[in-house]
Amino acid sequence: MKKFLLSICLLIALTGCAYAEKFTAGDVIVVLKPGESRVSTSSVRTSGVHAMRLESFASGVNARVTRKYDNLSVNGNNLFAVLHSDTKNPEEFAAELLANPEVIAACPNYIVHIARTPDDPRYGDCWGLNYINAPLAWNTTTGSNDVYVAIIDTGIDWNNHDLAANVDKDLSVNVITGSTANALDDNGHGSHVAGIIGARGNNGIGITGVNWNVKLIAVKAVNSNGDGTLIDIMSGIEYITQLVNEGYNVASLNMSLEWYQNIAPTHENLISHPLWRALKELDQTNKTVIVSAAGNNSNTVGKATTTYEYVYPASFTGLNNFLSVSAHDKTGALASWSNNGADIAAPGVDILSTVLQDSLNSPTLDTDSGTSMASPFVAGGAALLKAANSNLTAYQIKTAILRGNTTKDLIFDLAASMEYQASHTIPTTGTEGTAYDDYVNYDSDYSYLYENGEGYNPPTGGGGGSSSGCNAFAGLFAVVLALPLMKRKI
């Protein structure tokens, strides 16, 4: 089935919530075939041949071009854009476009919701760092200011005293406004994620992240009310791809994203979806490990729920350097609300990290729970592996993370991942290839680490509370909010 409609949310964990499907009026994200000539930067700008082709195509379908994704277009040699119709229903418009032989992918613009022992005094409260064996890994490296981690979220509060030194404010961007300024967090979630990855270590205050030293890039795609759009998420992915193409060492991208839909993750469905294609462009650079939370709905990644819904982006296939992450508690048991069947699991219950800075002189900290807390442990681990060996490709880092563990349940062990990388020769790229028809086959490549080919799936237990309860669906799709406010699961 070619039509691949998207309901999306950034994880805000709200208990017992239900949100109707929503999208902006008249907007559709579309990907067109390049035509006879290759796409270049100049050709997709105002006066270029491909820019004129986009305008002509839009006119032919009674719409207009409102945004172009130039970097994604050049990278993939296809035309990524947003079309707006004043008269057409976005779902019907997307279906109409998908029937056009010039169109590769299309979907409505869905609205997203947010969803070594250091001397830091509250380091002892950071149980997750000890669980992933970070202190042993720190004997090799505590991080590098030459390594970057991008975080698509609500921004980062660099006024927090434990984040200030590690945030690259010059590279941070607010894609909602299209500005290189004002990427400051005004919600709190992005700052919590950032602290897990890279709160400044050994500075005598607060906590430490997986990396004591690192450069954090805030990509603010969600506003203070927890609202954003798929267009903004796409803009964030394009911006990160641009930075990688310009030579910035972006070791990992952290995405706390979750949505459910009744379309299986098959080849035909994925290649007709603009967001998957945008991630594929970043994936094919082999520079950045893409890390996604598995979701908090007590379901299984890659399998349909009782309502025939699948969780995304965790269920995406065909990305060589992609990892989905479930959440476990202090005993190693899967949190009761966490989706299972992810590629790997990491600490996600009662995690202490940085939040919006108050007026106090000491860093403002708080605990939170969710797969959005688990994901940055892995994204931060990818950055530390890159700091230890700057020559590693994204595929080598991902492979070391998957294979460097000591349990059949695929619980993330940073020190073991580092040891595995140092003692094994890992191919620089996946044997699956880089074309759109090539797919990572975890059941085949990592079957010895999986139980029945389903990834991390131990008995449920522990957990930081009941399931989020976001199980109400509207029509074919439902928006499930999951990116938390303080004290709520993500």
C-alpha cells in the first residue's frame, strides 16, 4: 500500500490521555523525482531549473510551494518540499499526489506534541550511569569537545549551570521560527534529555552526563506548549544533515518521538513516506547514529497492537545506523509502561537530570521516567565511543553498542561496547547496502543476541508506575502524547 499517512507526537507522557488526529490545513509534504538533471544547490533555489519545476508542478495541482528542503533534495537527488492548497483536504491531497507518477512520497503535515568517578555532588544519585558501566568507560575517555550530539526536542536551557559549558549556542537552532537564535528550552524536556547526554562532569556542581565534555546542539522543534508540526521535524533533520555535510562531527541524533498507525513497516510503505526518506538521507552519510525512544504504551516495536497499530519511528527498518531504545528499571526489568522488542534497553526509571534553571546558584535538577530518558543514554554512549576513536563510522558505533553487552536481553553496557569495538574488527558499513531497497536485518545479523528475534523483551516488572494509558485512537490513526512535563513518564 503506497499511501502512508502519519500521526505523530513527541513523547510527553500524559496518563490516560487521548488526542484526536490533527494536521495543518492545506499542507502536504511531498518528494518528487528529480527529472532528467541531477539536483544541485543552485537548481533548487529561486531561479534554478528544479525550483521552476517545483513551482510548475504545484501550479498543475492547484497548489503553491511554501517550503523547500534544499539540503535533503541535494543529498537524495529528489525534490523535498511543502505544498499548500487552499481548497483541498490534506489527506485527500496527499493521496492524489501519491497517484502522480512524478511523486515518490507524500503525507499531511501532522501536528506534533511533546511529547571515572567525578566530583559532582549528586553523581551518586545517577544510578543509570553506574548501570551502563560508565565509570569503567571513563577510564578511556570522558568525552571530547570535537564531538557533537544533536537533540530534536524543546530546546536546551543553557542557563542551567551544568549545561552551559557543553551547549553550542552558535549551532543550536529554532526550526519553528527558522531562526539561528531562540533555541532556548521553554518547556524543560529537552534540557532533561541534554543532561543525560552531556551535563558537564567533574565541575564540582550538580551531576554529570554520559559525556563530561561534548558539544550539544539544540534543535528546537516543539514550542513551550508542547506543539509542533511534522514540517518542523523535517526541518530539524535537514539541518543536521547539512551540518554533517559541512564536516561537523555529529556522532548521534537523539529523537524522543512516538506515533502509532495501522500500516506495517514494509518496503513499499516506508519509501513513500517523507520522514523516512529524510532520515535515510542522514543515515546514508554513515556519520550519525540515529537513536529513537521505543515509546511508552506497553506494546511491541515492529508488531501491531490489538487495534492493528504500529509504533513509529521505532518500527522503522531500512536504516543502517538506527537504534530504538526501551526503558528498564534499577533491577534491569522492563518498565511496565515501556514498549518492548526494541533494539536495546537503557535506564529509564527515576532518572535525575537537568531541567529549566531557577534563580538558585546551583544547577536545577529533577527526576523523570520514560523511554525518552533511556534513549539519551544510548545517544550519549555513541558520542563517547566516537570520542574514544574519532575514525569510527556510525555503523561501527551502532554495531559495538548492539554487540557489546553481556546479557541476552540486550541491556546497554557502555564499557562493554567500548571493549568490543577496541578488540574486534567491525565493517565500516552494513552489508545491507545503502540503497532504498536495502534493509538492516537484525534478526539475521544479531540473532544470537535476540530471543525469538524480538530484541529486548524480559519479563515486565519494576517500572515507575502504570502504563501511560494513551490507547484511544481516532479514525485510522491516533496522536499519542508522550514527551513529559516534570514528574511524568515520557
